[in-house]
Amino acid sequence: AQKVTQAQTEISVVEKEDVTLDCVYETRDTTYYLFWYKQPPSGELVFLIRRNSFDEQNEISGRYSWNFQKSTSSFNFTITASQVVDSAVYFCALSVRGSNYKLTFGKGTLLTVNP
Amino acid sequence: DAGVTQSPTHLIKTRGQHVTLRCSPISGHKSVSWYQQVLGQGPQFIFQYYEKEERGRGNFPDRFSARQFPNYSSELNVNALLLGDSALYLCASSSDLGQISNQPQHFGDGTRLSIL
């Protein structure tokens, strides 16, 4: 069975601060994908990034960056110079080949960026 | 191009009633999945369909059923509604199951179902 743990339930920062959202995953499958989704108050899940289990290269996209470490089963997400519009619930998710790539989500982290 | 569209946006039902939720995938996408998101939790997988066949089912009772049509749209049906079925129901589509392209699933805005 797959499991995703987001230990941080809520995080509150002041605008322009950097913030890191933690994600730890569990799977026995060797072929898997990790995702981050953003859910604003409107409810729609917005896809942010996907990494596969064979590519541990970290990625930077604008103010977003992701740190994938198989040794610790972690896939952390950092927002640099946070903005009020970043306020949302962020979900880490895992999909594995053995389960037809259905998504297993963590419980989410509510990020509030205050002006 | 239109994204994943779901209808209705909101729905209020009473216990014991039946509900049908609808989803139209992104054009060209052949896989549709349904997720239930209870307030304060992450989405939970309910069903996955690909090429009109059920390819996966989550840990939900038989009161939940779904189907996919030839045009790849999908319906989620829930019978004998319970208070605990109150949730945001999300539909996601992808081009395949991931065995070829592993394109990410794209989600609709969801249907917010309230049971009184």
C-alpha cells in the first residue's frame, strides 16, 4: 500500500518569506511518480509538478523549487519570496505503476501568506 | 481548450436519496478518475476508468458506482445517501493510465455535495 505524509497541517508566513512544505512517501513499488497540487479556496486542484522515481534531479521553476531525495523518501516543496496569492492548501501525491497510477494524496498543508 | 468540466457545481440532497454527478474530460483524454474530498482531508480515490472499462476501485461501499461513455465522459452514482457522503467530488482526466505517457491528471472544479 502507498502512503503520503504531510506532517505540517498549517503554516503561516509573512509575505516575501521563504517557506518549505514537507512530504514523505511510502511505497514498495520501484516505479512511481510524485506530484504537488495546489488547491485554492475555489476548490480546483491545480497541478504544479511531477517527478518520476528514476529522476532525482531537483527542479526550479520561478519561485518554486522541489527537492526529491529517495534516500529519505521525501519530496519537499519550497516557495521563495512568498506572496499572498500563494495562500492555498498544498497536496503532495504519489502514483505507482502497480496501482494503475491512481493518486494517493497526503492530508495537505494549509499555507497562509500574510501581507 | 476546455478543461475538465463537472456538473452540477453544488448539490443538496437528503439522506436516502440518490445522486448522479457528471464529468467531461479534457478533449482527447481517455481516462477518468473520481475522488472524494471530505473537508479538511486530501482527496480519496473512488474509481478509475479507461477506454470505458473500470481499471481501479477504491475502498468505497457498493452504493458508489460509475461508468464511462463512448465519448469518454463519466457519471458517478451514489445510492442511499448518508450524511458522511457530504464532500467535494472531484473528477480528473488524463490521456492514459500512465503506462505510455504518464501525463498528470488534470482536475475539474468539483461538485460540492451536501447531505441534510
